[in-house]
Amino acid sequence: MSSARIVVVGTGYVGLTTGACLASLSHQVTCVDVDEAKVARLSAGRVDILEPGLSELVARGLTSGRLAFTTDARRAVADAEGVFLCVPTPMGAGGAADLRAVEAVTAQIGDVLPPGCALITKSTVPVGTARRIADLIGRHDIPVVSNPEFLREGTAVSDFLGPDRIVVGSDDEPAARWVADLYAGLSAPAVISDAASAELVKYAANCFLAMKLSYVNAIAELCERLGADITSVTEGMGYDRRIGRSFLKPGPGWGGSCLPKDTHALLRIAESVRYDFGMLGAAIDENIAQRDRIVAKIAGAVGGTLAGARIGVLGLAFKAGTNDLRDSPALSVSSVLSALGAELTAYDPAVGGEIPGMTVVDDPYQVAKGADAIVVLTEWAEFRRLDWAYVSELMHGDAVVDTRNLLEPRVVLDAGLSWQGVGRPRARERVSA
């Protein structure tokens, strides 16, 4: 396909990545946002989102003239061939996706879209949204297309430019194939479907991953009770090609901007057609239970009571490689610790500022000063490289609770500390090679 004129509405995580990457594929892209200050920063090449490669793509797009930013949505779409909706769809009342932003943008631009312009939902939306948008617009000359994103924070640029698949759905098949052709420069299979199927793919994929994570956390709990080691168990599982190695690492629970809202949204979708999706509900319950198990593990490490205990927290972002705190398991665990009376000092290499219930510092060693226990809650690689002997000198207690199984137990043990992971034998005196 030759260069297409594309508008991306929304410059959040998905929108900015989508716009910058489409510009890198030689399309002419205008990104729209209502935040004037943000548009000014982006127009100057300043990117607030921590995402490898994104700032560089934005800079190249601006330099080439293929990428621009504006607050004027109606003017931007006046000559567009395709408009991507990349606006927030947060969890609303009862767990259903909140579509107010999608509906507001549709109402704003619907009457000025050029005939034949494809209106494309990139945001994660419930099944039936494409039909709902078409009804809102009330124009038979505007095809509505679903093109869900599968971007992981920390690898979003590489995920966009090297995708496993491209999913495009519409009740207007030529429009769906035109959207698929926008990615013609990428080597990936394209799945062309009806709109409802494309909308369901994203939920089906994310909820499967959530259930897989809940499952491995439950197996990790069994390992602790049965004297098994989760690293050996998941290694044995991972060689099975039907299962694979991804999403087999236990931790403090799953979170982030997608899995919590998507699992609840799919439950509501299932309820709307009178289907009891018990398996998905159990995965959500297991995730809450995992947080509580982690809190209990930390309480046990400091003698059974958290009231007055000084806890050093390493990691606040929901995963390494991002500064995103949305539904972060680290914050979820920390909030419970604080509510139970623990005094928290926290460090994260990508997160600063004030966070209720804790003191956030800019040096990882500061969390160790006088701490009864250190808790690793985000899997930042730099935590492995800390001087644990120095950490031991700074601490009041000797407990290290590694909820990500990130650290080398022997290194922690040799520093005079105890180590406790998730689903692994507790290390106090020796660790087998």
C-alpha cells in the first residue's frame, strides 16, 4: 500500500505508539489529543511515556514530516482515509468497560468524516461496539473496523513492528482488508473476521493470560505446601509446546492497564448473554488471594505482626520497564501493608513523587535503613546488582521477601540475610547449587 492519511485520536500508551509506528511505516499520521500542554510537548519531541524506542520514533516522525500533533480533531479528520480511536476504555460501574470517551469522539467527528473513511477502534471495546458506533454515526458511507492492539508495556514498539498477528474485523470486508494493508510492511499473518469476532479476540487473549498467571500462582502455593520448587515445575511445564514458557512466572499477582479491566469486562459481557463464566471469575478471585498470601508471607517474615514494622519496598510499577502504576500489584500489596500498620519506604527506578501510605526515595539503599524486612515487588534487573552485604548492614532485621523470585538466593544468604521467594524453599542457612 502507498502512504495513507491516518488520524490517531488519543496519545496515551496505545495511541502514541500506534501513531509513531504507522508514521515509521511511511504513512502520514496526525495524532489528536485534548491536552494542549501534552500536544505541545509531543510536537517538541518530548515523550512522557517510558517505553524503549518510542521517543526515537516520535523524533524521526517529526523530522520526516510524517508525524504531527494537534488538538483540533474535526480539522484533522477532514481529509483522513482512516481514523484510529485510541481513547481510554476504563473499568466502569460493575466492571463493564466505560465507553464514554469512544462515544464522545464519535459524536465530535462523525459528521465531518470524509465518505469512505474507515473509523477504526484500536481501544479495547466490548463485543458489539462497532455496531454501536455505526448506529451513533448514522452514516452508511463510513465503515467501522475493529483492529485490537496487543502491545505489552516495555516492548510496545517491538510488538507493533514485529507482531505475532494482525487482527482486523468489520462487517465491511473491503474496509477490513484496507486496514490490514496498512501493516503490509510487517511480516505477520493477518486474521480478517467480522467485527464481533475481532472485538472478542482481545478479551479472549488477555483473559487467557490472566488465568494462566493465576494458575501458576496457585501452583506456587502448592509448591510451598508440598515442598516442591516452582522453578523446576514450570521448567518441566514450559518444554511442553502446548503450554509454552510465557506467563509461567509466579509473583504478587497480575495487574497493569489491561488484565484487571479486561477480565471484569469479559465477565460482564458473559453475564449480558446469561453465561456463567465461573473459570474467569475464579482467576480473578485467585489474584486477590495471591495478594493476601504475599501480605501474610511478609507478616510472617517480621514475626507475625505488621503494626509498626518497617518495610523496605523495591519496585512500585506493575512491571519492570515501565513507569505505569495502574492496578500495580506492588501498590496493591503495599496498600494492605500500610493499612495493617507497617511503615513503608519504597524505591522504583522509574517512579517518583508522593504516594499515599509510604515514603518514596530516590536511592534503593535508603529503603534498607532500619528495615525489618525488604520486599521485592517489581522485577527490575538492577535489584539483582545491589550490594546485598551493604543492605544487610543498613537493615535492622534480616528478612528478604522476593515476590518475583528475582534475586540469587545464595547472594542474599551470603550477605547474612534470609531469603524467601514464591513457590520456592525458604533459604536461611544454605542454598543448593
